[in-house]
Amino acid sequence: MKKQAVGQSMDRVDGRLKVTGAARYFADHQPEGMLYAALVCSTISSGRITAIDAAKALRAPGVADVVSHLNAPPVPGYQVENPNPKQGLKIFHDDRIYSNGQPVAIVVANTLERAVYAASLVKVSYAKEAHETDLAASMNKAFQVAKIKDYLRGEADAWKKAPVNMEAEYNIPIEVHNPMELAGMIAHWEAPDKLTVYAKTQGVKSVQQTLKTLFQLPEDHITVHSQFVGGAFGMALRIWPMEIATILAAKKAGKPVKLVINRKEMFTLVGYRPAATQRIGIGATADGKLTGITHSAVANTSPYEDFTEAIVNMSRMMYACPNVNTRYQLVPLNLSTPVWMRGPGEATGAFALESAIDELAHKLNMDPLQLRILNHADTDPDKNLPYSSKYLKEAYDMGAAKIGWQQRRQTPRQLEEDGWLAGYGMSSGVFSASRGKATASATLRSDGSLIIRSAAADIGPGTATAMVQIAADATGIDVKKIKFLLGESEYPEAPRQGGSSTVSTVGSAVNDVCRTLQQKLGELATANIPAFKALKPADIQHEAGALVSGTSRLDYAALLQQQQLPELVVAATSQAGDERKQYAMYSFSVHFAKVHVHPATGVVRIKHIVSVADSGTVVNTKTARSQMIGGVVGGIGMALTEEALIDQRFGRYVNNNYADYHVPVNADTPPTDVLFINKKDPVINPMGAKGMGEIALIGFAAAISNAVFNATGKRVRDLPITPDKLI
Amino acid sequence: MSQAPKENPTTPGKKDKHEARRDFLKQSSALMALALTPPLVVKAGENDEAIAGLFEKMPVSMHINGKAYQLSVEPRVTLLDLLREQLALTGTKKGCDHGQCGACTVHVDGQRINSCLTLAVMQEGKKITTIEGLSQGDDLHPVQEAFIKHDGFQCGYCTPGQIMSAVACIREGHAGSPEEIREFMSGNICRCGAYDNIVAAIMDVKQGGHNV
């Protein structure tokens, strides 16, 4: 029996391209005759543009054009009547300014330096209006989005009557995805009705659809290339106004135009995790059985779009609790629109819930791990369905053993190591294990190689590698002879890479297209090959890339050669069925942290992290581990350092660069142990793989704040946990 | 448009200093002449290139990945933008343009530097190595091999900078322990958070006694 490819610690199939600099990200392309663009962005936070003086810029050497609302070509999709007053930011459509840093013009020149310099010469005059960028100061503007209603199970606010209870407010600041790769686009109108773009996107098909709507072009007149994406973490789940600006500039220039925004603009143009204020009330019996949870959240959005996410949902389903009510509201601020950032709303909500559980445990004088186990949900209390698989208790045990949980003291501030206060903390995370719809094509060549195509994306988790492993097991063909191609809009339909669903969704399509291929090969063999003529295609066995019946064995390659077929192409579409109505499907994570806190300076040093994932089958243990440690590093930033600070007087970010917005560096990160349950989910998809990208981060920040509390006795409810909050 | 210098990148040797100075003097007189020309003529767009060539560019010679280059570049062009936009060496990445992230790390005369923080015209006579010049043909450098083996990346965008930095880190003698590596690799941000694996890769090369 051939060794399974799924479950191996296989090197990435695109590793060589990445270590040699040969992997080409959007900005690495250079179409013939390409021009460069730079943005002119608003310096006010609310108001109107009264004048744009581009004369000096237009006189500067090499400048081709300055495009703004005064001269931009019309966007057909912007003209459509839409009753919704919040229609997003229509770039260069009118004189309205909603936020600081909003693009007001794009300058096109024949070199990068000339474009950047000329952008500095554009003089914009404004009529300023009052702005509001402070969430805390705007709580009176909170409103409920129609599609997200209040939630009630059992009795509202039951926590208030509980023998042991507590209520607290938790705040997270704006966090910015800040992938290493700067965002932007190369746009090229190859004909007046034919557009090609090189994009940084988590979904080429999604970009194609948006452009189809906006420019009202036939789908096959829009080509989107995005084979390598330099990180995104959610910010490339949608198209941004600056990308439309680039397309408009290219339209006017009649040549390809490249825009790469700068790091400062990464804070204002491509989304962020919204600031959120949450209140949790939680109550239990004296022996620790939860009786009520009330969770409310208010998060910011922009003036022109309502961005919503699932901040309060974890409180509805994580624990067996009879009485739960939640409320979710938005506040519009003069900022650009937020977008899902890794873990998304669930990570925001998990910080509050998993901190509150720890606070309640302290009040109960109970081990917080025991409290969680005591209130473990055996069936989904929200959907009232059995779980497709759930090994959370095992994950608690594995993590506790690895971190040395028995070293933890129940009373805070009891442990000292080398002059530092030491503490242990833990938390849990949960995220819906989803499965969407995707199509893949498979091309089997007469040399025995297999190429599978699907318009999936890869922002780093190793999509192509996992797909090759899945295809290798489905066909028996060696991994070295299989290629998986993604990131092209001409490939068969696949959803965006988001919500931890790529392996589940696209992997299922890959599995199914391999089955379709085998069926087709079976038909070929039964119709044409004497040894197989007596059989039905379904009766033929498939082993290691060959058709087998009794003693007859025919390699796929040999079959194609005999039939004089240079290649055989099939396609298959795959999606979930009714099983999703019968089961609750979630991935779970458990995070354990050991921290040191300096008693005099308040500096927090993370000494050890253990993260455990219950994510079903682990397709590739090497890349899966990388995904988990990546979540840990992102979580360290969320817990300890990341905060986009606004000077409220101007509505402008003040730390909009890597030197002042602190993402964790190598020296900030501790040795990390990643453990996997690695048990196949019997329901979700053929591989039994649930998702992993989000749970790697969800809950993590609470493990740190809980450990800090255990070390110091100080409860920090406002992230990030900077030293000033501990002294 | 013709911003990219079209010099043959394999042209060996470089201009001597006197020749460069003569070019400069020629440019200076042309600049004077243009300064005396009526503004209407100067502003004409089609003259941009001719004017820029005389006014704005300077000759510079350097070796990149073993090849000699004789170039003419604007003094404001960074080494990073020269590599990426004019020489099509796009393996070196731009992450911040402010020396804060390390994605643009290259070697100049064997030292690791942020190529976004240095101007191309300052590289006269320097030997520059980028990620494209690290491997010997198809044979990967041991650090490249180790990054694949230990999965020292996810998206791969910071990887060229990490690898150039890692090679220098070992050569500098700063790869003695995981803690030392973490400290001396902290100028290279990896937002995907592959730090643990990057440290393992560097330790592996160091302990393997490879010649880096």
C-alpha cells in the first residue's frame, strides 16, 4: 500500500520559487509601456474638495496625467440607482471627503520617482467640516444593522441573578493587517472594453465580478492575475477604491499603470480590524455551572459602509449555558471601512468572553480550566445540533500537560522567577468549519503528469501544496508529477481564501475532480482495452496511477498513449450537502501561555506558548504548524503591542509605520509548541479537514491577559497590554 | 517611456573618474543653456527625456550578482527601486521603504543593508548581491535549502530579505544560539510569523557547518 500523502510533512511545492526570489507578486510584473502612479490623499477628515490645482504637477518631467473627480472617466457601476444610502466610497466620483487619507487624485508618470514627486506638487483646497474618529466619544451614535438582530436564548440578563457573577467592559483598539506586501494594482486596458489587472487579492473571481459590475464588461473581458500574494490576513478579501483609481488612471493613460501604495497608506486605504467596546455580564452557581451570559459589542464602521462581523457569536455557542443574550451595534466614524482581519470578529469577541471566564473563575476560586471543562457544550447550544466532531476536552488535556499547568497557582502573584513575576493563562477559540462551492479541472497528460486548476488564492498557508497532497491520495499519482495552479480568473470558479475554508472547499473539488478523472479513464478502458472490456468503469480498481482488474494493470499514461490522446481533461464541481443541516461544525483551539512580568517596569515577556488545534485531519503537518505559529505571532501583537493611534484633533493616524505600529519581531516571540488533535471529521468533507487559519488566533490574546493577571493580580481589559497598564 | 537605462548590463569595466567628470561638465553646460531658454520651450513634454537625461541623471557603475553594470540614474533613485523597476531584479521586495521591515535586504560588499535606505548613485564600484545571485545555478544556497526544509515562511514576501539577512547573520558570527539569532534577525519582520522556523533554519545551517 502506497504511503498516504495527506498527513505528511511535505515541503511546499512553491518553496523554491519563494527562496530564490522567482515568485512573482503583483508589483513584480512589468507590462510593456507601464507607467507609475502615486496617490494624493486627503489631509482633512470630513468635508469637501473646493479646488485641485494640478498645474505644477502636470508641468513636472515625465508626468502623463493627474486624475481626480474633476476629470476621471465615468464608472458605469457608480451611476446605477441604488436605494441604499450607504453605497461605499465611489472614488473620484464627487467632491466629498469622509476620512483622512481618502484618495483625492492619482498622478501618473513614466517613473516611480516622478510620480511620487509630482503627487507632492498637487495642491488641494478643502472646505473642512467637523469629524469624529473617537469610538468612546461616539457611543451615542450606536445603531443596529437590520440583518443582525438581538439574540436571546432563555432569559435575558440572567447573570444578574446568579450567586456568583461579574460584569466588565473590554476594549480593543484599531489593529491594522499590515501584511509585508504593500497593496496596489497594475491595470491595463488592452482594448476599450478589455481589462487585465495584476492584483493582490484573496479571490481572483471576486475581483472579476466586482469589476464586471462596476465597468459593465463581459466577464471574459476581465482577466485577473494573482498567483502570489504577500500576506493579506483579510485585507485583500475585497477590492478597494485605490484599485479602481488605478484602473481609471490606466483607462485615461491608454497604457498599463502600476500603483503600489506606501506603508502609511496601508493604514487608511485597505481596511483594518475595527475598534470595539464590549460588555460581558456572566454568572454561575457557587459550584461553577454557568447560568447566564450577556454580551454586547459596539464597533466602528465608516460613514459610507456598514461593516459587520461576528463579535458576539462565540458567547452564544461556546459553553453550555441556558440563558444567553447578545447585542451588536455599529458606530460610524470618519475613517475608511474596516474589513475582516484574521480571526475576525470572533477574535475580538473571544478576548472579552475568555477574559470574563477567567475573571469568573477567579471569583469562584476555581481553576479556569476546570470551569471551562465543567461548562463544556456536548451539543451546540445555539443550533441545538450534535457536533460533526469535537475534541476540545482532549485539547485542554494535551495543552495543560505540555505547558505544565500544574505549576500554576490559583492565587495571583505567587510565582517569581529570576526577579520576574511568573504566571500561567489559557483560553479557547472556536470558528465555524465551513465548506463552500468550488470547481476544479484536471488535465492528465500522456506522460503521466496531472495538472489541476482552480481559481483559488494562496496568501501563504500553502494551498497548492495541500491540493497536490489531496490529489496524490485521490489518484495514486506521485506528488512530484502533480501540479496545482491557482490565482488566475480564467480557471474554474473557486471562492475567496477566507474564513478558514480553502482546504475544505477547494480540497473537496480537487478530490472530486480526481474521482471524475478516474471514472473517465475507466470509461476509456472499458470501451477500448480488451482486458477491461467486460467490466463497468465503476468495477475497475485504481492503484498508484494505474487501472487494475485482477492481474491486468494499465498505467493512466499508457492508456492515454494507446488511445493516442495527448491529454484528458475533466472538471468537477463540489459543494456541501444536507449534512450541514444535521451537524454543528466547528474547529476549536486551546492556547496556553506562560509569561514573565517585570515588577518594576511592567514589561511582559512571553516565555512559552502551547497552542492546540482540533481542526480535523491535518493535511500537511509542516505548513499547518506554520499556520498555527503564525496565529500565535499575530496574537502576541494583538495582546501586547498593536494599536493604531489616532490624533483625534485631526482624525489622523500618528503611528502609521512599522517603527511606531509594533508588530512582533523575531525577538518578541517565544518558543512555541503546536499540538494537533489530528482526527478526521467524519462529516464535513472527503478529507475530514476542518479549518485552521482563524482558530490559530482566536482567543489567543485572552490567554496572555489571563496569564498576566495570574502573574500580577492586575486585570487588563484594554488591549494592548502595554507596560504602562501594569505599573 | 524609457525610464529604464538600456545599457547592456554585461558591459564590463566602468568609466574612469575623468570621463565621468567630463560628462558632468557637459551636463552642467546643458543645464545652463536650458536655464536661459524661454520657459515655454523647456516645459514641452516631449523634451522631458532629453532634459532629464542631461539634468537629472548621473553615471554609476556597480557589480550586481557578479555582472558589471554601467548605469545612468537619477540621484534620488534608491538602490531598491533601481533593482526592481529598472533592472527587473524583483526578488528584492519593498515592504516599508523606510528601513523598518528588512524586506529589501541585500548585501553590499558583503554587508547586509536595507536597499531602500541607500541611493543607487552611492554604490559606485560596489559589489551587490541580491536573492537572485545567492544560489549557484540550480544549486540552492544552504540557507535557501534550510528555509524550505524548516518552512521559514508562509507568503514568501519577506523571504528574500530574511534569507539575505540570515546569510549575513551567520557570516557575522551572530548565529551562536536561538536567542542570539532572534536578536540579530529582528530587523526583518515576518507578518506571517514564521520566526520559530526561521530560527530553526539558521540553527540548522550553522550546526551543519556549511560554508555560507
